[in-house]
Amino acid sequence: MQRFTPLLIDAARPCRRAAGDRWVVDETYVKVAGVWRYVYRAIDEDGDVIDVYVSRTRCAAAASSFFAKAPRDHGDIVTDKSPTLASVIRDLMPNAEHCTDQYANNRIEADHGRLKARLRPMRGLKRDRTASVVIRGHAFVQNVSRGHYQLGDAIDPRCRLEAAFGELLSVI
């Protein structure tokens, strides 16, 4: 998984649909080798997992690293009332409207639950790199199965994942 997941993600990148204008950003935590690590995640209004970043700390530098690859033209960015995320968004994306309304980030909180439900039966993650690859792989499979990539479009949605991996097999 550690070897082929990044290859699959890179091979599918040209088939990815454009991210929406409204992003929901939040952080959650996972245990890696018995130590808590913070996972910054962003999804758009369609539920497409845009990016994932695993960090040792929950600080402005980690949030800045997460937003470093993000496009600078956003309509809305929804977060919880985290002062760190608010200051980073204000500094890096001054044109974005930052929304912190109550219940506005429920979509990503529910998505964190899906991620943690997948990680729970595993025997744990041992390294930060492994955690990053596994979480990115989970996001990739979730996006493909939801139809956020132009892979397996002509197939029944229940068989989309199998068809998408068949198409990616020819690329790799």
C-alpha cells in the first residue's frame, strides 16, 4: 500500500474533477506509534476530499503548510472557531470569506468519522509517512467511489471503483 497508493493517486490526477469554490476545513487526530498526530483535511461542497496533511503539531506553521498548496481564489472557507485556522486563512487567502457558523462544518466532522471508522480496525499506524499514505489512500478511494474522478463513469456506480482501478492499471 505504501508503494502503490502514491502511484495510483498521481496516475489519476489528470482525471480529477475541479474542486468547488466552498471548502470545509478541519483538523482531527489519529494515533501514530502511540502518539497523537493531527490530520488537517479539506473537502468541497460536493464532498470531494481535496487535501490531507498529517502534522506532529497543531499550530500556525502546520496550518500554513496545509494551505500552501491550496489555490488562492476561494469563495468560502468554512472552519470551526479555531483561532489558528482563522489567522492562517486571513494571512494566506485575504479574499476568501471565512465562515465559522455553528453546524456549518458538520459535513467534514461526519467525514472524519468515516476516516476513523476505517482506521479503527487496523492494528495502528507506526510512522508519520505511513499515516499520511494510508489517509491519502482512503481519501482517494472515497473520491473515486463517489465519482469525483473521470474514471469508470460509463459503469454502474456500484462497480465504479473496480472499473476505475482497471483503467488506472493500464496507466501504471
